[in-house]
Amino acid sequence: MRCHYCDREATFAPEKGGVRVGLCDRHFREQFENLAETDALASLRQELDVDRPE
């Protein structure tokens, strides 16, 4: 699978609702950073019930 944003090989291919989007390392990091700047990441952590030991 190729990256959705460029022609590099996709390292990640997240899927939701049967739709897969390929992302290379660079674009995965960019999208993750964008997500981290919103409340969406906290919502996703809560939805996935992710607990980190402190």
C-alpha cells in the first residue's frame, strides 16, 4: 500500500469503517501531531480505555 499523501511505501494503514488509509512514517507523525493538538486524542484514549502507569 502507498501513502495517501505521497508515493512512499505506507508503514501504517489505519482502518475505520472498512476504509484503510496508508501513511508513511512522516505523514503518520504529522497526522498524529495534528490529532494531539485537538481533544480527539484524549477522546480516543478514553474510547480505547488506554491507561498508562504513572
